[in-house]
Amino acid sequence: DGGITQSPKYLFRKEGQNVTLSCEQNLNHDAMYWYRQDPGQGLRLIYYSQIVNDFQKGDIAEGYSVSREKKESFPLTVTSAQKNPTAFYLCASSIIGTTGELFFGEGSRLTVL
Amino acid sequence: AQSVTQLGSHVSVSEGALVLLRCNYSSSVPPYLFWYVQYPNQGLQLLLKYTTGATLVKGINGFEAEFKKSETSFHLTKPSAHMSDAAEYFCAVTNTNAGKSTFGDGTTLTVKP
């Protein structure tokens, strides 16, 4: 079955450490996105990419980095510069030039100890 | 610019009662509108979407929504709530030019037996 796979599901990190969240899709979608979800704040866009080797900052990119070396993969690194990284992170993909419907992974919950 | 406002962060209904979740949007271009549902610790999945054509849209699990341009609304309804409908619901608007989605803050639906 086609879909989006995020890993790990749960991740614990000490302050000052960088962590990388994996996102892989086999839907052959061109566009991929990373969202951050905090209680009562909906989803906020961190980064997005519409083509390999190109990506754009979203609304809350500070303290995060991404890469898009392959169409299928869009990993997110949460750096030590992110002041409040504890959150639920969602990866999504979509087909460019259509309605913008998003297909989501199951999410990764990051907790900073 | 685009934005979404979901009225009521928490809605509680009795099993068998009408479900009404409110969503108002603003968009400078004709919008595509979506409702997504999220169960605890999971990703979002599409309930229904409005793109063009018929303004009353039917989705999965008996939900429907009506696009009212004059009121800039896209409220979600279900005639009879079921316990399994308890979840968080997000309204989203996509800019047809840029392809990015903007989400509301979400509404948590509780269904009482």
C-alpha cells in the first residue's frame, strides 16, 4: 500500500542535542511538508519542498533544517537552536497542480528531557 | 493571504445528536477547502473536500459540509453522532496558486453516551 512512513514514532532528546526525524513516501508525490503540532495551535508549517534539491521555509523554520536529496525522502533535523522542540511533528505530501489535498504520516512525538 | 477560524475549540454532543463544527475562512483567490480528522497520536486523514461544483460535499463516515461563499463558511455536520466520532477535527484552506494549506486551530469533539 502506498503511504507516508515517519520514524521514530517516539523520541526523547536531551537539551543541546540535534535529532533527525525521518519521512519516506511511496506515493510518487512531488511536494512534501513538515508541520509542527502543539495543543490548541493547529498545524504550523516548518518547511516544504516541491522538487528534489529545493525547499522553502514555512512559518516557523527557525531551529530546524531539512534536505531533499531524493523524491521519496524529506528528513527534518531539529537542532539545538530550537528553543522549545517538544511537540508532535507531522510529515505530509501532495500532488502539485491539483487541489492541495495532503496525505499525512502517523507523526513523530519528540520530547526534550 | 489566507486564514481559517474554527469556532469552538471543544464541542460536546450526546450520542445520536447532531454534530456541527464551524469553520470560516478568508482567501484572496477561490479556495479549496478541506476537513481532516485526527485520532489521538495519529496523523490526519481527509474527511471531505470542496474544490469546485456542488457546494454540498459528502465525505466519509456520514459527514458532510456546505460551502457558502457569501458567508465564507464551510461548516461540518453529521446528523447523528457516534462514539467513534470522538476526535479532533481540522478545517483547512489551500491557496490554489501557491499550493500551501493553512489550518484552523482544531475542534475537539467529545461524544457522550
